[in-house]
Amino acid sequence: MLPEAAIPSGYAPGPGLLRDRVILITGAGGGVGSAAALAAARLGASVVLLGRNVKKLEKIYDAIEAAGAPKPAIYPMNLAGATWNEMSELYASIEREFGRLDGLVHAAAHFTVFSPLSDIVPRDWMESLQVNLTAAYTLTRLALPLLTRSADAGVVFLTDPSGRDNKAYRGALGVTKYALEGMVRSWALELEQLPHLRLNAYDPGPLRSFLRLKGYPGEDAQKLPLPESAVPGLLYLLGPDSRGLSGMRFSSASLRE
Ligand SMILES: NC(=O)c1ccc[n+]([C@@H]2O[C@H](COP(=O)([O-])OP(=O)(O)OC[C@H]3O[C@@H](n4cnc5c(N)ncnc54)[C@H](OP(=O)(O)O)[C@@H]3O)[C@@H](O)[C@H]2O)c1
């Protein structure tokens, strides 16, 4: 189990927190991914927007340009089918274009519906494992050569309560979040000798997004916080204010206390 840690209460990123950094964000067209991308760009980062829906990526690209932030890059990729070589080519392209990588946010998640494990459609199981776990592993592993060259780098894995304590009927999503936190735990321990590189899990709490709507269709979404509420925690974990903290599970509770 990952040790739990708190985002400093009322954390507010300083101006230029991520200046000159290059940050890759998966699921950048989604609720959390797009909020993270715009916020990181506004704080000076060049963001690489990875997702499978180009129209959604273009929308966030335009918002970043309109904000006068550093020019982002769009990298379309369907993580359900992407190969090791295609992911390697992504980093070759980042290195050619930007020459560096200082952060990675794993916000992409495959999810269709909560169901008993015995009833999961085989394809749904495989895509959940592929997108939520294997792609997160592979993208992190292939990023290590660039991340270890950065003077200060953060990798953030979005998680949810299942990551800490999986329960009945949380389906493939629950299994993958539980495994994801286990992966963060062992990987952070193995990389302890690299104090400038941190790997952490972040649970932002329930947020108004498509993913949430799919899981809780009867819920009044208007009562949920917007994905932007995850931004301070993500920026804290991406930037130098979390230096030295690795292999931990942060949750949004600390932000709301
Ligand atoms: N929302 C919550 O209440 C909540 C709570 C705790 C943790 N989280 C976690 O936060 C992360 C972001 O979720 P969200 O709420 O922002 O959901 P979201 O708006 O549905 O975003 C998920 C993103 O993942 C992308 N994705 C799914 N399958 C993909 C694939 N095969 N290849 C590439 N991209 C793919 C989606 O792309 P498309 O747009 O093309 O579908 C979407 O952009 C997830 O890891 C989620 O588990 C969310």
C-alpha cells in the first residue's frame, strides 16, 4: 500500500512554476487532462497533448494558444492499440522537438461501466488493462531516459479509491487502479537513488467528467466539482514544490480540509 500524503492545504503554484519544462499529458482531451494541460501551459510548460480524439486535443491546443502560453504539441495515439515501438517514437519525437521531458501525467483511462468481474466483456477487460496499466507502465518506462536527464521531474498517475482498497463491483477499472498503485510503490522504491525524479499517485476525488458520468449515471453531476479542482494537486506533484516526495498517494481531501 502506498503511504498517504497531503497536498499542502491551500496550495497555490507560484508564477512560472513550470517555466521551460516539457510535460506529457495522456488523456489530454478529457476532463482532468485538459484542465492540467491548460494550467501547466499557463505556468510556463510546453505541453505534449496525447489522446485519441484529435478534435478534443485541438480544442485544448487552441485554448493554450489563446492564453499566450508556450506552443503545445498534439500527439494522437490510441493507447488501446499502441505498440512499444509507437510509444518509443513518441519520445524520439519529443526529444527532436523539445530536447527534454520534465513531467508526465497519466490521465487517460479506459472505462465503460461498473460490473461484477464475472460479467466483464473480454474486450473491455483487455482494453482496461492495456490503457490503464500497460500503457502507463510502458510510457513511464520509455520516458525514463529523458526524465532522468531532467534536473527535476514528476510523474503523476491518476487514481481513485479502488487504488488503495479495491472493493466488489468496481470492475476492471478498480483492478487496474489497485495494480497501478502497486506499480507506483515498487517503482518509486527502485528509483530511490534518483532524488530528482518522483513518481506519485493522485486521487482527485469525484469530479464532473465523462468518466464519472459513465460510472454514476444517476448522480447529479452539477453537485460535483469541476475537473479544474484537481489542478492544484497535479501542479504540486509536477513542480519543484514536491521535490523529495516519491512513492506516495496524494488525495484531494487534503485540499478541501
Ligand atoms: N472523474 C472522476 O471523478 C475521477 C476520480 C478519481 C480519479 N479519476 C481519474 O482521473 C483520470 C482522468 O479522468 P477524467 O475524469 O478526466 O475522465 P475523462 O474526461 O473521461 O478523461 C479520460 C481520458 O482518457 C482518454 N482515453 C480513454 N481511452 C483511451 C485510449 N484508448 N487511448 C487514449 N486515450 C484514451 C479519453 O479519451 P476520449 O476523450 O477520446 O474518450 C479521455 O480523454 C482517470 O485516470 C480517472 O480514473 C477521475
